[in-house]
Amino acid sequence: MKIQEVIDTAFAMPLTSPSYPRPPYRFTNREFFIITYRTDPDALRAVVPEPLEIDEPLVKYEFIRMPDSTG
């Protein structure tokens, strides 16, 4: 597969067998509950794999209810 093929066709992973269809997507009746909190920087570094780096010691967790969606 050439780079241009990836650029032209990629929309999901894995490239050759995506787990959802191509856009457009429609989402209705969504509900979000998002929790963001500051944590101990050393504790966060212990679980974040290299080569990722931590800018701020913030953890974000989302609960999403999407009863009616495509994609």
C-alpha cells in the first residue's frame, strides 16, 4: 500500500478492515458525563507508557450514552 492510498482511503483502523462504516455519521439523543480531575504527577507517569509525555497531571473520564448512532 502506497502512502497516497492511505491518505485517500484511511478513515478508521485497521485500514483494510475498519470496525465501522465510512462517514457521514449521525448521532442523536447523546448524553455525556465527563469527569476531569488533577492527580499525582508521579502516579500518572507510572501508568502512561513511553514515549508519551504528560503536560498536566489531569485525568479525564467520559461516560457516553449513544442509543441511536451510525458509525
